[in-house]
Amino acid sequence: MIELTGRVIEIVNGVGNHIGTLPASEIIIFDLAVILILSAIFALIARTFRQPLIPAYVLTGLILGPLVFGVVKNVDLINAFSEIGIAFLLFTAGLEISFRKIREANLKKIALIGILQVGVIFGVALLLANFLGLTTLQAAYVGIILAFGSTMVDIKLLADRNELVTLHGRLILGILLLQDLIAIIAIVVFTSNGFAAASLGIAFIKLSAVLSAAILLQKFVLKKLFRFAAESNEFLFLCSLAVLFFFIILAYISDISIVIGAFIAGISLANSPFKLELESRISPLRDFFAILFFVALGMQLVLTGIGSRLVLLGALLIGAFLIKPIITIVLLRITGYQPRTSFLTAISLAQLSEFSLIIGMIGVMTGVLDASFFSTVILATIITMSVTPYLIKYKGGLYRFFRYPIRSLGFLPMMEILEYKDKKNKKILLVGSHRMGGALMEELLRKKDDLLVIDYNPEVIGVLMKKKVSCVYGDVCSPEMLDKIDLKKLKLLISTIPDYEQTMFLLRKIRKVAPKAKIVVTGSRISETLKLYRAGADYVVTPKILAGTEVGNILHNYTPADLKKARERHLEHLKEIHRLLY
């Protein structure tokens, strides 16, 4: 093994010596090639184990950088590319800033929770400054670094699980967007020339001037420009890049951080009708430069001195995994949210953010933080981001484990009332009315007195409550939900849940408690459908098979005239269902 390792090092050194003889332009190409190839390999491994890709990129930088093999020679160029990566990351973060999305989760509560969360964590960091061996200014950096969750990681994971429409998904999104705004303010503060009132005042005046320019340009120039540019995908892409770099230059001239200019550029286009097209065009370029940004972070990772920062590393991990979730749960409970909603929201925010890395870099550039401090922040960010997918995946089980301590906050009021019940016994249970359940509702509402609906979308529950349909918001597989329902009297269960494990759990539960009930569930795949039948389902709906059969009938049996009539009937039917439900 030792001989093999030595041989590898010898080969790498030989390659490095050969690279040194290449022209500068070819060295750049070689560096990028090696970075992308190794990044792809580690990304493949990360995806295999369902990990976020950011740690894979950081590991690539660690291996290629001076700490291990030192293959990449032009580190300054990679760092320059990484700065462009930061700009693209913040540009797309700005595009996501939508006050409509924050309002969906209650703007006042989100503002209160977000500001208090950051403030309390910041205060805790300052109180622990002496214990951690930090100056007050370093503790301030730690407080801000710890306060933010990762918008990039959380939104991707929740979107993959179709949870952005849930109440806790909307709360997470709202808190993250508000944290992004607070992060920009923090960057302004940390990059101003000192913390004197005069310096901060000048910095915020400059920020206000750039924001005002963005508002005026959006109102009088950008709307018309992008309406014209939308006729050509290439021109639309070029205009979006021009806006990004215009605000970067404007920020540079105004002597504020260029990342703030990139963020404001994104905000200026956030309400554009062509936002989705812009995101789709910018995303590949953003992803490319973001890879270089995280690789560059890995190159800056140094192990020397981290041993003396173990207390700081432990504090960051405890803060992310324990202190921050507890603070978030308490704040959500105080503002009236149920224990389960509070826990699911808090556990999803238990990580450090890409903003944590950016602010850590600012600390290094201003001389407040040293290399070992920043390396500790990078390491803590990698660990917390790597654990987050597992926290989100197993959050239901974690809640069942921690629900008794959380219930100790039961003295706090619960104003999250997302249910309507009458006193009549329910014989029909519909789980998931917002999928194909919407079409079923037309028939089931005729038996309104016997019907109970469970759904994970708060908007759907709100509509049903207005129509006086018995309904409950939540996850049907949670113990608290099952406690609310008298399952023994059920005559019919209809579930549109596509998740196989949840469906199987529900099927077995109903078969045990109400063995004579008719059960109709949903299977996403043929293999799952067969297993559900074997488990005792009376009928398993397989949407893809049904859709394929229906399309086949249309193609085989319908003439153009028949298809036109079928289309009109379908439209009228959909309009009727929409009037009935909404």
C-alpha cells in the first residue's frame, strides 16, 4: 500500500513537472480540465450516496490544491473564476426574492421569526466569545456565519420531495429568502470601512443609491428591453448577463461589494414575466462558475491550525444541529405554529450556508479571520450540508423521537388552525385532494356529510374550510394525525399519495383497524402496484398506465372532429370542477 501511494505521488509529481513546461494558455485549459473531470468523479460518488454536490467540489479543490498534490498551478485564475461564481450564485438568489412567496407563509410572522432567529444566534455567539477564545469582532462573524441556512441545498431537497407547497416548505422558503436579505445587509456592514456610524451610514447610502437605480431601470428600461429581447433566446441571455455585470460595475464604482451588485441585479429581474426563461438560461453558466467557486474554497482549506480550532468546530456543529433548531422551534411555537410544523421547519434549516462561506472569505480579506479559522468554517459547512439530506429524509422519524420534549412547549398558544370538523361520523377518507383527488371531489362532495379530507397543501385545506368540508392539514402517516381520526368506522379510503412507503403504511393501518373498508390507493410503478394488491388493496390506480390507455384510445378511435368535441367537453368539465372546488 505504501509503495502504491508512493507511485501515485511520483506520477502526479511527474505530471506537475510536465505541466510547468506548457504555455500559459495550455496550463489554464489543463487546470480546468483536471478540475472538471475530478469534480465529475466525486459528484458521481456524492449522488450515489444521495449527498449534496458542494462537498464533492470542495474535496476536489482540497486534492488538487497545494495541501495535497498541487496539480493546479494557476490558483489566482481559479480564484478569479470563483468570484464570478459568487456573482452568479447571488444573481440567481436575487431572482428568487419574491415577497409574494414570503407572504404565502405570513409575511409578518416570517419577518419576526427571521429577524429574531438571526438576532438571538448572534447574541449567543457574542456571549460565548470568551469561552471560544474569540475577539468580539470574530464572535460577530461567527454569529452571522451560524445564523443562515442554505437556500441552495434546502430548496433543491424540498423540491425533489415535492414539499415546497406544504406549510413547513413555505415557512422554510420564506425564512431563507429573508435570511438572504439580512446576509446582504451583513456583507454591507462587514465590508464598510470600520463600524463607526459615519462609515455605516455612507455604506447604506451607497446601497440605497444602487437599489434606487435598479428600481428606476426596472420600471423605465428593463421591462421594455426584455420584452423586446424575449423574441430571441440568445439576445435574452445576453441582456441578462449585461444587467448582471452592469450592476457589478455599478457596485464597484460605488465602492461596495460586487456580490451586492450581483444580488441587486437579480432582484431587479425577480418580478420579470421572463424570470423562468432567465433562470433556465443562466443556470448552466452559474453552475459552471459555482463549481470553480467551491473548488477554490477547497484549495484554501488548510489543516495546519485546525487542531487548535476544534472548540470552534464543535461550537459551529452544535450551533447548527442543536442551538439553531431549538431557537427556531421556540420562535415558531411562540408565533402559533403547531409542534410538528415547527420541528419540520427547524430541522430543515440545521446547516451552514453558502453565505457563511462568503462572509468567512470577507473576514479573511479584511484580516479579522485567519486561514485556520476560515478552514474550520469550510469544514463545518461541508459536514452540515452533508448531513442535511438525511435530516430532511428522516425528519418524520426524528419528530416521533423528539415529539415529547417538543410537547413541553404545549403551554404556548397554537394559532395554526388548518382544519374543519363537524360532529358527524365519517365513512369516507380522501387523502390528497390536490392531485387527481380534485377530480374525485366532484363526486365525493355529493356525500359531503360522510367525507373527511386530509391534505398536505395549506391552500387546499383553506379552500375546503371555506366550503365547510371536513378536512385536516398534515401528514397522514404521523401519529398525531392518526389520533385525530376514528378509523374504525371507515367504509372507504381513497388515497392519491404517490409515495409507496407511505401508501403501504396507510394500507396496513386501515386493514388492521377497519378490515371491511374498501381501499383504493395509488401506485407510481407497475411493480409497486402489484405489491399493493398483494398487501390487500381493493384497487390500485396507476396514473401513468391510465393516461397512456386514454391517449391510446384517443389516437385510435377519435377523428379530428371527435377530438375537437372531446376537447370542448374536457374543458367544460375542468371548469366545472374548478368552480366546485375554488
